Amino acid sequence: MTETPVHHLLPNGFELLVLPNRAAPVVAMDLWVRAGSASELPGQEGLAHVVEHMLFKGTERRGPGQIAAEVEGLGGEINAFTSFDHTVYTLTLASRFAEQGLDILADAVFRSRFDPAELEREKLVVLEEIKRGRDHPQLRLSRLLFEGAYRVHPYGRPVIGFEETVRAFRPEDCRAFVKRWYRPGNMVLVVAGDVEAAEVARLAERWFDGGPRGRPRPIPRPREPRPEGPRVSLEEREVTEAYLSLAFPGPSARSPDVAAVDLLAALLGQGEASRLHHRVKLERNLVRGVAAGAYTPRDPGLVYASAVADPDQADAALEAVLHEVFRLRHEPVGSRELERARLMLEAEFVYQRETVQGQAEKAGFFHLVLGSVEAEERYLEALRGVGPGEVRAAARRYLRPDRAVVAGLQPKGGGLEPAGVARRVEAAAAEVRRLHRRSVAVRREWVCHRLANGARLIVKTNPHVPLVAVRVGCLGGLRREPAEKAGLYHLLTRTWTRGTASRNVYEIAHAMDALGGEVEGFSGRNSFGLRAEFLGRYAEDGFELLAEILAHPNFPEEEVEKVRQDALAGIRARRDNPSGFAFRRFEAALYGDHPFGRDVLGTEEAVRALTADDLRGFYRSAVRPEELAVAVVGDVSPDRVIEFWERALEGVQAPGGAPADPPEPRPPVGAVHREASPFEQSHVVVGFLGARITDPDRYALRVADALLNGQGGRLFRRLRDERGLAYAVTSVCVEGLDPGYLAGYIATAPDRAEEAREGLLAEMVRLAEEPPDRDELERAQRKLVGAFEIALQSNQVQATQMALDEIYGLGHRHLEAFAARIFAVDAGAVQQAARRYLRAAHCVSVVLGPDGAAG
């Protein structure tokens, strides 16, 4: 349990906030600086973000790349982000390394060198990041929305800056920015986890004392004038769907309206029972996705809704979203609907407490923006006190049609145009008013039990967080999917939760929201199933609902059709995600006619042909008890859980024998596949067939992957840091019941695509000739083990690991042996695995680039 927060102020004004938590031997450190992009002067756009990057690029004591390598060598994770108001440096480690973590953070923020050559290389990386933002529809849409909402206020400028400003930055610009803003009195260090507050305070005084005192004088921020009518920004892009965002000027985090506005946003578009999801997606099927939220930073924020729709339905989708938004101004909110939203928001706070990272982030926000950690409890008290009248008053205050801001991306030749969208906003508001007037007239006990029908039940108790996670795993997925029915498992699992013998999709959604949780199907390369999570006090109700979905689905025709349209849209939208699309092409080239080479979404032709009867028949043969495992992790009684699932799954049986396994994939002949794409960057994937889940050398290959990826890895150091080829470069190790793969990925400028491809290949095959030295090997091992143990804080991650390990034949307690098997890998084993798997003759490369640049 988290103990009382301890606040400590150093003589130089540096603030320390410690949240002791003994649940796991992990510590999170978040160093907040009260300076973000809104602290920049004209011509400095993007400087706060560049400084954030450069703080990892060398100090007086550590050279470029050493900070990331040192953290990864401790099994930890280091990252940072820049927002409008703050820059935050985050570090997560095993708590035994807390002192090293404090040393690293202090060295970075107080003693960075800003080497000119390193700055030039990092500017190239940031410029690639800017291009990446233009390639991704959702990032570009967000930029358009904020530009429209904030024409005067600095929130309208992109945090990442502009190409012309980034190119002009010099080391002295970075040093001047740090000198002004990175003062001890302008910083707060939040430490959450398995630590003693007094010891952390002692260490903080050692590492963070000294420096100039006082806070810098803030830059005055202009007040954003209120819109005098709808503001509309539309762009035509190389996209397959229409991306829409609608926003209204909202309150700041300090406003007394925040709780009511958060509830309003949750009612509108959070959860499957929300108004937008229920009425716009489920009932009318006008969108592929829809959501709403409240952005409440230091200065006035936004209340927003967003949707993704087929271009032919974009106008109808926008109209439907507008109607639901404006209805909240006039219609009273029902008490059950309000309680559902309130429970959902409260549950988010509970879930965030599950990890020390979440605790540190939440505490830092409340302390810096609202003045104290105790502000969180004041917010929750306010949330509990909001009634229907306050929600309606907030809607009338903020959801005003004359202040609407609309942004949209559409394919070339799309039917939306700014004047028409502005008229649509005004018309929707008028129509709702007319209709309203008319209507007014870490280690816990666990058991593994085989049920009577042959299924396995795994229960692990964890009383520290009042949450329960369940994972139902079955053998199947791509590996068992008939080629002529490509997409069958995806369609089945997405429809699985949309109707049972006694409940329709809306009743299921309402029931799960009332439990403060969620349920969804999943399908992958080797397995499929269900996952659910809910508050612990509703565990029995959650089990009842999940068991009903598992054992008695009815796959209603109308829901199958809605999911089919979503799947078809998803298949078409694959091209909108550059890295994902590049990997799809790589997998197809690597695996040939093996099922792993197919898209889990299927093909348009096959998905169009699937019927509800196909799903019902396939479900009866695919859910086989002898190949099924249910894993439950949380604050539960194992005996009661066993009793329930024995009864609930008693009638689940499957006819006939299990399907035959597919032939193993043939080793590919080395080849380079080039394809033109509409992206600004070239996206390159280079890879090889890898290990099976059951292969003994899978651990050596995982270590090889850890040597390559991450900020301290060989790919990052040699291709990004030393050669400035890209912002994004990494490697991926995928395993399966059949051979997986090890692949490298880089996004780079088109004129450097071949150089990047050759660089990826050279670094990967070099592992066979240049095994790691002792320090490099130990860093990679600690990185893998540390990241694995940090992830296991989550009940859902534990449930997933246990269920899938059990059905894959590894055993449900395999996670306990992971660390020992990784630490048992030596340099010779890595070299041997590289020689076995990473052979240039069997390398497959995919290069996607702008028209004419792909060769």
C-alpha cells in the first residue's frame, strides 16, 4: 500500500515528493521542470523539446549514449516528454538501484554539455520526428485542431516546433534555455516506490543541492479570444478514411468546473455504453471509432470529440456527433448513466495506482498544477458530489456552437468543405434546440486446477490493488485459420462480446461499465480468446458476465455486419500507419504461403464472404477445453474462483479432434522488396526467421534483440547517434509456435534509405562475428529482466503471461524462470544464435518510400 506522501524542500528551492510503496521492489522517478513549449520566445519554437532530447546526449561525466546504456544496463527504463507547460524526465528502476537513478537524473539536468556535433545529429532526428508527425493522420489532426483552437495562445504552437526553427538552434540557445528555466527552484522530483523517504531526501541533498536560487520570471501568456463562430480547418491527404475532431474552449485544471466537465466527457464518449459509442457507432454504424475527452492543463483547455469514418459517411458522422454533443445542453442526464461515468473515472484513478509509474505521474501533475498531492482527493470528492444539474450547467457553459472548432483530414476529392461544416455545426445546434423545445412541451499464492471438462484454471491472489484481471486463452489464431477464410478469428473475437443468449450488445456494455471494467476479444498469430478487468468488489458479477460471453455467444447478424465494416475499414487503413504497413509487407515476404505471412485482419474478399453462421459453427469447433486456459489475478479467493468456473464451464465441449498444424515456413531466399508509398519518409524493415516459443535458444535470441534495440542498443547508437539516419530505429523479436522473426526497423529520409537498410543488415549480422563483451551482455540481460519485472506489476500482464504460457506448453509458472534463463545466456550463446538465425543469405528486406524513391 502507498504510505503518506512526504514533501521535502532543499535550501536551494528544489522540491522532493516521496510516495513510499512496498508492493513491488520497483521505484519510479519523475523529474518535473516548470517549463515547456509555452515557455519559448518567438523563434524558439521547439527548443524545449530539443533540450529534452539533448539532456541524454552527453554530460560532463557521461558521453553520448551512456545515460541510456547505463539505465538499460540496470534493467530500467528512461524517457522524457515535453508538454506545453512542463518537461518531465522519467526513470523506472528496480529499487535497489535508486541511488544510481538519482545520480543519472541530476547529471543530465545540471551538467549536460550540448556538444555542437551531437546537437546537429539530434536536430536531424527531430526533423525526422516532425516529418513523422505529418505522415500520421491522428498526429496531423491534433496539430490542426490546436492551431484552430489557439490562434494567439502558445498552446497553438506545436511542442515539437517548426523545421526552420529547429534547424537554426545552436548550443548556446540550449544552454541559455537551461540556464533560465532549469533552476533547482523550478523543479520537482517525484519518487514513488519501494524506498525510505528519509534516505531519498539524504540522497537528493547530495545530488540536487546547489545551483542558483529562486524561480525564473514567467513569460506572460496572451489570453485566447473567444471564437465568434465555428472555426473549421480541413486538409486533403493520402488517407483512406476521414478523420474528424470537434472541440470547444474548456476549463483549466484549476477551475471548479473540472469534475463536471470530466463527467460530461465520460458520458459523451468514454466506454462502450457512452452516448457517442452507443448511438453513433453501435446503433447507426456511422463510424469506425469515436471518443470524447476533456483536456484540462494549466491554462484553459478543450472539451473534444473525435471520430474516424468512411469518407462517404463523413458528413453524416459529423452531424450525428454534433447532435449528441448539443443534446447534453438540453437533456437531463439519468442517474444510472451518471453513476456509470463516475465509476469509470474513479476506476481510472484506481488503475493508475497499480504501478509506481502511474502513482508518480499522477502525484506530479496534482502537485505542480494544483499545488499539492492532496488535490487528488479533493478532485475525487468533487467528482462524487457532481449531480445531473451540474453536468447540464457545464454543457451549457462550454458546449456552445458559436465557439466550436472543427478539424478534419479526408482523402483527395472528399466531400467536406469549411463553409459547409460551419453551417452543419449551426444547423445541428438549431435542430437539437427545436427538438428539445418540442420534447419539453508481486509474489502471491497461486493454484492451477484442471476443470472437469479438461480446461485449466490458474488463480493468483494479489490483494494490494482492488482489481481483478482475467485472461481466457485458446490455441488458434492465424496459425489455424484457413486461407480462404482469412480474417475469421479477428471477426469472431471482435463479435464475441456483442451478444449472448440473454443479453444484447447494449446490455453487455452497460453491465461491464457498471463493474468499472472492460471486456474484449483478442486474436493473434498463435492464440485467441477473451480478456476482462474489473474492480475487485464486483468480481463475482464480472465472472458471471465473462462466463456468459465465453460459453453462450450468439453472434447477432447485425453486430457481425458492423464488425465486418470495421474490419474492412481497418484493412484499407493499413496504409495510413507507415511502420505497421512496412511490417505487414515484411511478414508477407518472409513467410510466403505460411499463415504467419497473412494479415490478422484478413483480406477484403474473405471478410466480405464470412457470415454469422460461419462464426457460430467455427466457434463451436475452435473453443476446445483441452486447449483452453483461464487465468485470474487479483484480490480473490482461489476456492471460490475454482467453484465458480467449474460450474460455469461445465457444458463447454468441442466436437472432433484438433485441427492439424500447418507445415513449417521454408527458410526464405534473401531478397529486397521495394514499394512506392505516399509517406514523406522511407520505412525500412530488415529481418530473418527466428525461434519458436519452445526453442532453447529463444533466450539467446531475445538477448541479441536487447543488444540491438533501445537507446543504449547498437542500432540506436550507430545508426541514429553516430550517423543521424533517423528519429525512429529499433528491433523486434517475435516468437511463435512456429518460427518467429528478428527484424530491425528504421524510418529515414528517402535519399538515405539504402544506406539505412545496409546499416541495419550490417549491425544485425555483426552479432555473429562480434559477440558482446561482458558489460554489454550484462546490460542487455538486466534490461530484459528489469523490463519484464516492471511489466508484471499489472494484474492483466500476469494473467496474460500465465494463460498463454500454459496453453503453449511452457507451464503457467514459466514467468518465474524467465530471469534465470536470461541470465544464463553467455556471449557464446548469443554468437551461436546469431550464426544460426541472422544469416545474410536468408535476410528479407522491405523498403517503402515516396513515389519514385522506392526503386
